[in-house]
Amino acid sequence: MPEKPPRSIKILSSLPLNLLLNGILIVPFIIMIYLAFLKWSPLMSINWWEAPFIGVANFQRALSDSRFIEALERTALFVVIVVPLELFLGLLLAYIMQNPFRGKRFIISLLIYPLMLPPVVVATVFYLFFQPYGPVNNIFLQYIIGPRALDIHWFLNPNLAFTTIVIADVWQWTPFMFLIMYSGLSAVPKRLVEAAEVLGASEWTIFWRIRLPLIRPLISIAVILRSLEAFKVFDYVYVMTGGGPGTSTESISLYIYRLAILYSDISYAAAVSLIVLAIIIVASYFAIKILVGRR
């Protein structure tokens, strides 16, 4: 039986990876926490470690910043809208795909195709789609409401601009929900479904009483993962609306980007980022607690 390598060998072999992880993740995170308690900007012509300490002033400023609060509420609204839509559409498509038919593999590969595209590409395509003389107005809506469709300016109306972002996100991320729901429904034991059919249960009863309860933990996991991802929405907003008109579609990620990169207010951006991180941690904790409790 071969001897186990000494503990020192194990430590030395994992040291390069640990140093890399610490350098990429932990060290910048510690610096960000430190910057949140300073008043520093690259425009101040001083090093960040020489900046004055101001305590929790940046956090107090964030809590009274209406633009930050509105961006946070808008992002939360976006999550509340897109995640249920994607879950419903993904579950519906997964249910339809349970029955065998000709060309099923091709259709499934077509359904998951949007998930393979970079978000910036999807955002660019939908930005072109919703131009006044784009395909949506000039082809689709023109057959419904006539020539008035050409007068619809999607990106000049706050509600319509927000709707375009929702449509782009739902189009790209519904396949994510579809894949999870499809794998879950496919794993439901056929003997349970066959037994229910023998007892005379309808298709709806089988789905509602057997299939759905068995994949409920999977649904919870999918909703949590998708909600965390949707909360980080940036590409669609940046490319399609730029946060406009005005700041009516500005997401929290775009606002932090503008604070740090455009306005060079690094310390305030770090404080806002920590507040958002705390909110995500708390929301994830309660979501996971509910999931574990259900299981």
C-alpha cells in the first residue's frame, strides 16, 4: 500500500492555486471594503491608501440617494417580472416536449440556441428589432394596427423601453428554465404516471398531482439561480437603452458602473456595491432556508 504524501507536500502543491485565488478574489474584495470607508477618486491625484477616512458617510449617502434606490427597485421589479415568465414558458415547453414526435431533437437544439449567444449580441439584435423602422414595427405591428406602428418609438417611452429589455431577457433565458424543467420532468418515474392513468386520472391531474410536486425542489433551485443572475442585468440595459430615457431603465449594475467608471467616484461605488452584496446575501439565505425547509 503506497504511503500518503506528507502534509507539507499537499500544502506546497496547492499553494500556487491558493495564491492565485487570493490575488484575484480576496485581496481586491478587501481593498473594496477599505475604499468604501474612504473618500477617494482617481481625479483627486492621490493614492487610494492616502485618501481621508470618512467612516460610514458613503453608506449614509447611498441610503438617501434616490437614484440608487430607484435603480434597486427597478432591478427588483425586473427580476419579479422576468423570472416567473421564464419559469412558466420553460415549464410549458418542457411539458410539450415530453411527448415523442418527429424532429424533436432538432426543435430542442433550436430552443436552447439563444442560451449560447453572448448577451451583448442578443441586446444588439433586439435593439435593431425595436427601431421605428425595424422588423417589429414595420412587419409585425403594421399588420395589426396599420401605418401607426411606424410612429411607435420604443426607446423614447420609459415603459416601452423597459418592456424591450424584458422581452430580450425572456427570449434568451427561457431556454435555461426549459433545460432544467425538461430534465426534471423526464426523470419522473413512468410507473407513477402509468399507475395514475390506469386509475383514470386526467392529464392535468397527473401533471398537477404527480409531476409538479416531484420537481418542485428543482423549480426552487432554478428560480433562485435565475433570480440571482437576473439581478445582475447589465448588457441589455447598456446596449439597448443606455438606462434611458433619462434614468428610467437604469439597473443597479449600470448605476454602479457609471459611478465607478464614468463619474470616477470609486469610494461611493464600493459602498453601493457592498450594500447590494448584503441584500443579495440576505435574500439568498432566506431563499435557501425555504428550499431546505421544503425538502
